[in-house]
Amino acid sequence: MKYKDYYEILGVERNASADDIKKSYRRLARKYHPDVSKEAGAEEKFKEVKEAYETLKDTEKRATYDKFGQHRPGSDFEPPPGSWGNSNEGQFDFQGMDLGDLFSGIYGRAGRGQAHRRSNAIPGQDYEVATHLSLQEANKGTEIELDLVIPEHDAQGFTRQVPKKFKTRIPKGAINGQRLRLAGQGGKGLNGGKNGDLYLTINLHPHPLFRTDKHDLYVDIPISPWEAVLGTTVKVPTLSGVVQLKIPPGSRAGQQLRLAGRGLSKRDESAGNLFAVVQIVIPSVISDQERELFKQLAEISNFNPRGHFEDEVKNAG
């Protein structure tokens, strides 16, 4: 039989993912479908693309095909011994057989006439759109209304812009960058093919206070130098209201204090955490009395923030 490079036919690498293989097939199927394509040899090319996809989309078939190794397309080829595992090994006559027939026979597929009828169905195109939510909407869930214009192809190969308007529920727990699948809401399939899907990519609006990391939130808490040294209690905003947070004595700039369960809600009724990030703020304007107190502190304090590298400074000099 003649060897066919199914990966080359679909225009993908041999380590391509199943999703990449599917996307490439959809693109080529639309390009060469006999009902819409005006390219020479489109029908044969379409059959070739369909045959390649039928093999590579199936995990078991793809593994068997990969056992054949890589050969020059069109070269004479016979599957190596053992490439079919325990499935009727040694009982197959490969003479005069096409590679596509081989896979159809081994895996019990229908005859070529039925396969040709199935090949006329083309799935619809998948589409992706961005939707923007506030933190509160992501935290509680919300309903959004989409006004979209989706390109659709008819059987004559013409493309028209189809307006689509529908509402959908965004469940609580949505996070930045998450993709939500709306099955069947994408492009229309041809000849009985399934409609494509619509994917919503969640983009969260920037918040004036909170930063997000998946379901966790971060908020900066400004404190004075003496509050950092002595400790204090401050009010901290959360998505569900203000809470009291104890700042322990000796807190450092950048230190993160965790408020468990005060982050974004999750679908399982739990929630992420809120991290209060300590920011020590130095006063830019001070009174004469405050200046004197700082001078007194400087005179009596034994604290040396640069003690850990004084020897290095001496050596460098």
C-alpha cells in the first residue's frame, strides 16, 4: 500500500494536541468541501483531509498509526509486524489495500459509501468573545446579555453576518482569564453538522483597592512607622464589608497578613483568601516637636538596619 502522512495532510506537527488537530481539520474541511470549494481537486483533497482526521482524532487509531513510523508520502509501505497489537496479527492481507481502508477494516467502520455520506457534515466554527465583569459580579455571579454578530457560511460558500442576542448566567467563582463554554452557540454547521461553540473569556475590571490572583485578593494596608513597631488594629475593606485586622508588633513592609475566606467566592461555596499587605508610610511633613522626638530616638536607639553588610562595605573601601 501507499504511505500517507496524515500529519502533513492536516498541516500539524506529529506531537500536535487533539485540539490543534480538530482546529486544523475544521479549517481545511471548510476550504475543500465539495459544496463550497471552487479549488481544483477539492473533492479528493476533502476526502484525504477527512481520512486523516478520522484516524488522528481517535486515540487508539493515532497510536497505531504512529507505530508505523514516518515514511515518504506515496512510497510503498506495509505496516510493521506487531503494529496492530493483538488485533488479528498475522491474519491481514495488505496487498492492494488503501491505508484508509485498513483503518476502517481494523476498527469496524462502515463502508466507504456510508463514510462518504457522513463526510458531508461539517461542524460549525467555534468563536471566542471577551466579557468584562466587576469583582462584585464575579464574586456573586451575574446574568449578562450578549449582542454578537457571528459570521456564518451557507452551502453555496457565501458568508453572512448573523446578529445573535441572548442572555447567559455567569456563575459565581469566575476568575480572570477563565473561558466559559456555551455549547452550540457558535457558527452554524453545514449538512447536518453540529453547531460550533461560543467561548466567553472572563476579564475582570481593575479595582481601585484589590488585586487578584485566581480566587485570592490582595490589598495594601498603609501603616505608620510607630504602628509597625508597636502594633495596632486597623479597618480593612473586603468584598463583604469592613473587618478589623490586628497588626502585630514588629511588622515589616511587604508582610502579608491572611484573612481566610475573604477572597473571591468559588463554586463549591468556599472562597479564596484576602491578603493584607503591610505598607509602612513615612510622614512627608512633621512638626518641630515630632522632629525632636525622632532625633531623640536616633540618639538612644541601638537598631542598625545595615548591620548585615557593614563588613562588606569596609572591604569594598
